[in-house]
Amino acid sequence: MTDTDQIQFRPITRAFFQKEWQDGFDIFYAVPQDKNNQFLKFARFDPLDFARLEMILNEKQHETFYIKEQDLYNYYRFTVLKKLILGLGHDKPPAEVVRRVYPVATRILQDYLEIPASDTFLLLLNDIPGLLAEAVKHQNLPFGELFQIIQKDNRTHVHCVNVGMYCLNFGRELGMNSGELTEICLGGMLADIGKKFIPRDILFKESQLSNEDVRTIRRHPALGRRALSNLKHYSNTVLRMTGEHHENFDGTGYPLGFSGKQILPAARICKIMDVFNALTSRRPYSESLTAIQALTLMKNEMAGQFDPQLLTEFILFTAKEAAKRRS
């Protein structure tokens, strides 16, 4: 069986077959043909007969294989997410819910950004913020505990999930209801998805960025908002968080140069969490900061970027949680 419709195929590696599949799917490899690839089916993955597939894989010299995106989507929807929801049940402690949800959200966003998958793949995240909002309905997860759970990794898919988690955590402290928490969590997770459309050689450039590189990277809020808008699924809050999370309170941000109350409150919160997570994550060019170091830097040297009232409330929130842990 051959297929030349490149749009529907997504690359996977041998490690992909170690995932907890319950249903089978066809496996393809690519053969260059003119300007495009021709995809040849050579095996079918059967979770009940993995040994046979392993033998076939070992006979092939290919390192990269391909799967149809619909099969990948079904894997997450009907295996991973279904297993997650059934496993959580009711009345699980917030920390346990976060620990179970976190790797699922990061895997979905990693596949979306790095395979890369089409924008409809983002719809797989829809249930996750609601699960988190339900978990903190009666009791918030202590900030210090959340800070310990999340990865201190600057890769985009991890950063996205971290920002969403922080938005939810702080939103709960501010008294948001379940619907508002679901929305701000989802908006935080999706805020940086526009980076998918930035050339990787610019996004991961190790040398100093040129002025043109900076202008290119600064397009990601608008590109992300456009991608989400085209799906015709997301609320105005989520769209504006994506488009405005790099606006500064003093008007020096991008892409619109909004200031003060022109910026959506949820986007102002997202801005704080975006910078806080970036400062407390490991980066190639600098060590990660502690929470206290990051907040001190934000207050003393970056204050113009943030809503001063929200930043103060966030600092007081983290300080209160730290005092509880010491007592």
C-alpha cells in the first residue's frame, strides 16, 4: 500500500511504540519521490503481538517511521485521555490530579509542536483545564507544592503547561470560579503555541539575535491567536491571552503596544506567569532562579512590565504559602 498525501502523515521514532496503545494502527516509511515522499505501509502495530512488530522493525534500516495523524489523535483521545479521566475518579487530592495530568498535557503539546501536528491537535487539551479546575474547587494546591511538581525546563511545550498551571493556581487564590479557572488555565497553556510557526533556526539560535530575528519571534502572539481563531472553538479570553501575553503594563510590550487596562486582566496574569516560569527554568545561557530570586528581579528591575497590583498579590500569595510551610 502506498500513499502520497504528505499532509496526513506524522513522523515517529521506535520509542513511540512503547506507549500504552490499546488499538492497532498502520506504520509507514517514506521513500523520496520527485519533490515529495511516497509513504509505504509495511506493518501494522498490534498491541497484542508486539514481538512480531519488533522483529519487523529490527529488519528495517529506517530510523523514522510514519503514522497517520488521525491514528495519533485517536491514541490520545481514546487511550491516554480516557485512561486519565477514568483513573482520576472523584475527590482526588489536587496534588495527585496535577501529577497525573501534567505529563499528559506536556506530551500532547510536545507532539503538536515538534512532530508537528495540525492545529486541530490542540483540541485534545480541552478536557485538561476542567479536570484541574475541579480538583482545586474546594482546596487550592499549595504554590510551593506546585512549584516542586512542575519541570524546570525551558522547552516550549513544558513552558506552556507550566504557565497554564500557574495561571490556574493564582486564579484560584484570586477567587475565580470553575469556569474562569478552566479558561485561564487553557489560555495559559496555549499562549505560546504561535512559536510553532517561527523558524526553528531562529527560535533556537544560540548566537545573538539580529533585529530581524527579534521581529520574527515577536510575531508569535499574533500567529498563535490566528491559529486558534481559525479553529473557531476558543473563547475571546483564550484568544486575547494568546495575543496579549507579551504586552507590558507600561505600554512597551508587543505586538499591539497596549498598556494598563487595555490589556485583558487574564493576559496580565499570564504575563506574570510567563516571565516567572522563564526565570525559574533552566536555560542554556543562565542558571534557573529560585522563586524568591525571580520575584525580586521582577519587582525591582522589571516592574513596568506587570500590573503592579497583580504582581504584589502574587508575591504575597507565594510568601504566605512559604510561611505556612515553615510553621
